[in-house]
Amino acid sequence: MYHFLEGLLLWNQIRQQWVGNKKSQSHKKVREPRISTNARYDNLLGSNKPILLGVRGADFWPGGSIFANDKEALPRGHQVDVYFPPRKRSRINTPFVFSGEWFEQKHKTSFESLPDECLFEIFRRLLEGEDRSACACVSKRWLTLVSNICKNEIGSNIKNMRLENELSEMGHELGGEGYLSRSLEGKKATDVRLAAISVGTASRGGLGKLSIRGSNSDRGVTNLGLKAVSRGCPSLKALSIWNVATIGDRGLIEIASGCQQLEKLDLCKCPTISDKALISVAMNCPNLTELLLESCPNIGNEGLEAIGKCCSNLRSISIKDCTSVSDQGIASLFSSASLSMTKVRLQALTVSDLSLAVIGHYGKAVTDLVLNFLPDVSEKGFWVMGNGNGLQKLKSLTVASCQGATDIGLEAVGKGCPNMKSAHLRKCAFLSDNGLVSFTKAALSLDSLQLEECHRITQNGFFGVLFNCGANLKAISLVSCFGIKDMNLSLSSISHCESLRSLSICNCLGFGNTTLYELGKLCPQLQYIELRGLEGVTDDGFLPLLKSSKAGLVKVNLSGCINLTDKLVLYLANLHGWTLETLNLDGCKNITDSSLMAISENCPLLCDLDISKCAITDAGISALADAKQLNLQVLSLSGCTLVSDRSLPALTKIGHTLLGLSIQHCNGISSSTIDMLLELLWRCDILS
């Protein structure tokens, strides 16, 4: 309130001075040059003329100073002391003007009659962030003014710094470290909300992360909203803008100018942002470490070149579906910033073999590389990249929907990346069994391989990988590889794959009992098994795998294997119940209460159980509740239509340890029972 009154006094002095000058020069025809309002404030602040103010109730004292000597009323300078008698006084809400050295009430108007310049000067003299936040709550106009105050403008013209020193001693700070995070989505994304975030976070630690996704169709986010953020949030480190067409270069330039600590920038579907804005970010934000660009048609080679030259700390870059980006931009980026870049993702770009050649030569620090849907890249591009000898530190490679990912191309990449540990090959239509085996032989350090929709890979290629990587391979995954057929193989003379710990076969329709039987003999150290959607697998095929596993199974996912029965679960509980922690039987319609009884007796470490759409009844739930050692944390009964209200006591008993319970589509459970569960299991997250 002290600074607000001070600003009010300054404004009335200015107004009187301006009116007096206007009257004295009214007879002249020469127009007075316009003087900056800020300059007038500065002149007044520099004056040593005392300002005397006596207060009685809500009125200013009409009879003169309360001091015997006017010189004792106030110290010289801009500081004003106000005397309040011990009486209740009403709120002062009208401006006053000078009459000589005293005030008199001119007329009754609201503070809204003050011009923006005056309010701005008042607000920026409020050192406390909470005071500015309170002022911003008055109206949208005040919010706009407060949000346009830069950090370096707060109290910048106050010559007496005693109050600031006191605030500093008390632990108050004008800025923050930027640890707060805010997200605006859809209709909530407006300029007004951004202005409120800018003001509100300034006194609470500072805004560090801002995400804007979508925009209000009527009052969407514009450049003005980003301007408010740039002025009030200098500590911003991460900015994400998705699907906002109303933000252009001007807004991002404001961010680059005011938020120079920016480290992460994520732009997705921003058609009006161009190279001009990206160049400004490169020049003003040297700490930028992560850049993500997606579907920004006006961002191209010039912007990437500026990023490469100016952002020496850039560690990660992702470019997807940016039609203006070509080989020139990729070459400029890597030739300048290759020494620090560790993660690279290129997707849906019109780049050619040249870009891959540049990556293979300059990507000396790259550890993670993703190449997805590059239609103009041929086999030559992958071959040159592998022979460039620049990807010695590469540890993870993902290649998807690239015609150049052939047998020869991938073999060259495997030889050129001796430290590669993980490979994910998706939709590689020209990769055959021989090429896959050659790739795994060349990649000597490979310990994780995932193949997805590689339909030319057959059973021969799959087992060939296990034979050649038996010493290092720890995890292998096949997803929707329709080339896998269940054929009889004789593998008795082949050595065991002792290193394999994780096996995942999902939606490979040809994968059956024969293949699974051979896997059981070949991989005795499996701990994590995922067999999803394998309708051809029965108990007879799975039992040898259970019996041959020596390490003890920890996680088992058999969802969608509709031909499995209680017999398998009984063997699983008896042989591996002492290590089993997660079991998923979703959709195994032949699983009944017998399986739950075996689980309750033999699986003390089980914490996650999914028996959705199984033939489970109230008796099975009761068996789980009566288990002495079972401590379930997550239980899913979704689609178990035979479970009824009678399971309420059992579910309540189990619920003492549950963190999550799903009873969706359990038609036998009434809404009243669900309400009781919600009340009794208040610590548990229940989906109903």
C-alpha cells in the first residue's frame, strides 16, 4: 500500500504540473513538445521537496500539518510517512489533486481513470511479488499491465534502497529458480491465462516449464500471451507449443529475448513459425540442449544452420515432417554441432543418402539414432553411414519404414557400430533371414533385438539370431511378424542360449507349440515371458518351457492365449510361485477358480494379477482373500461377469494392500456395492 500511495502522489504532482504549464502557455500557438511520462516521474523522484500529508478518517486533514514544524513532517526525498489515528477509516478509492501544498478531493472517480503509464509505474514499484499478484486479480487491464513488467524493471527507479535491503534480509527474492510447471490445453489456452501464469509464478519460485497444447477457438493464445511469459518468466527452461496456429515468429522471438535460460523447445504443428524465430532462439538461448520440431512447414535449413552454429550445448534433436528441411539443413547442423549431439531422430523428411553419410561421418557423439520413414534414402545411404566410422559410440538404433534398410545396408551399419547394444527394426520389407543373421553377427555388443512387422523373417532367421548371439543377447521381441511358421526343427546339437532373460512374442499367428517347445530347451535362463495373442499355443507347448526354466520366472504375460487352461497355471504356481511377481491372464477364458486357489497358496511375492475376462466366480475371489501370504497391489477383474455382490467382503479384505482395482464390465456387481467399495477402499484407485 505504501508504494501504491507513493505512485498516486506522483501522478497528482505530474497532473498539476501539466495543467499549470498548459494554462501558462495557452496564449502561445507553439505546441509544447511531448515529454515522456517516465522522464516526468524520474524528475519528480529526484526532487527534494517534501510532501506533507495528514489523515483523519477517510478525509485529508484540512487544517494543516500535524507537526509543529513542517520540516519535521517528512524526510527529504521520495519516502512518505502516513499518520493514521486509532479510528476506523473507510477505504480511499478516489484520486486527489494538489491545492498549494495540500490535497483536496477533486471529484469521485475510480482508479480505472488512471492512464496505463501511471498504473505501470505504480505496479513496478511493488517489490513484493504477492502484491503484484493481488493487483493483477483486479481486472484484465491490470493483469495485462502487471504481466508486462520485466524483472529488471521492478523498483528500478527507486533511489532509496532501504526497503529492498530489508526484504533481502527477510529472505524475499524478486525472482525464482524456475521449478514450477504449468500446462494449458484446449479451451484453457488463452492469453489471459498465460498472463496470469506469468504474474502468479513470479513470486512462487519462478516458471520453469510451460506446455501449450491446442488453443481456444474464440480467444486463443497469440503472440501477446508469449510476450507476457517472456517478461514475467525469465527462468523458463522448457517450452512446448503444440497445434497452435495463432502463434507466429513475433511471439517466439519475445520468448528468445526474455527467456534466455531456455534449454528445451518443442514445436509441433506451428505453421506460422519460421526460420526467423528459430534463428532468434539460436542467437539468444545458448543453453539450448533439446530441440523438437514436428509439422512446422516454414522451418527449414536456415534455422537448423543457426542452431548448429550458436547452440554448442545441443544434445538432442528430433525433426519430423518438416517439408522445408533438406540435406543442406542436416549437413549444416551436424557439421557444426556434431561434437555434443547424442540423440538424433529424423522422421518423414525428404532427405537423401547424403544426410546419412553426414551422420555417419560427423556423428561421433551420437548414442541414440532413430531413422523413420525416409523414402528417398537407399541402400547406399545405410552402407555409407556404416562405413563412415563416426558412429563408434552408438548404443541404440531404430530403423522403421526405410527402403534402404536391406541386408547389405544393415550389415554395414552393424559393422560400423561396434558398441551398439539395442536395435529396433520395424517394417523393414527388404530384410531377410540371411540379412538379419549377418547384422547380429556384425553387431558384436548387441544384447536387445526387437523385430516388428518384418514379414520376411521366418523361423530360421529367429533361431539363427539365438545361435549367433547366444553369449550376449539378453532380450528378443517379435511383434506381428507373419513370416514365422510353426515348423519341426531338430536343435538337439545346438548349445544353449544362456544369456537370454526376456522373450516377447506378440501377435505372431504362426507361432505354435513346436517353436515354443524348442525355445524351452534352448533358453533355460528366462525370467520374463510375454506371449500375447498366440491362439495356437496350448498347455502342451508351454509346459516344457516352464519345466526347463532354471532361473525362476518373475513376470509372465499370457493375455489373449485363449487355449490355455488351469493345468498350465497349476504348473506355473508350483514351479515358479516363489519368484513370480506379475501374472497376466487377460482373455484366457478357460481359467477358473482352481487357478486362483493355486496362486493363493504358492505365490507369496505376487503383487500384480490380471484375470480379466476369465471364468472366475465369487469362490475364486474368496480364495484370494483367504491367502495368508499373498499381498496383491494391483488386481484386475474387468469383464468377469460371474463375480457378484457376494465378493464384497473378500474384496474389502484384499483391499487392505491394494493400490489399484479394476471391476469394469463386471455386470454382477451392482452400483451400490461399487459405492461401498469406493468408501471402504478410499486409498485404492478403483476403475468401475
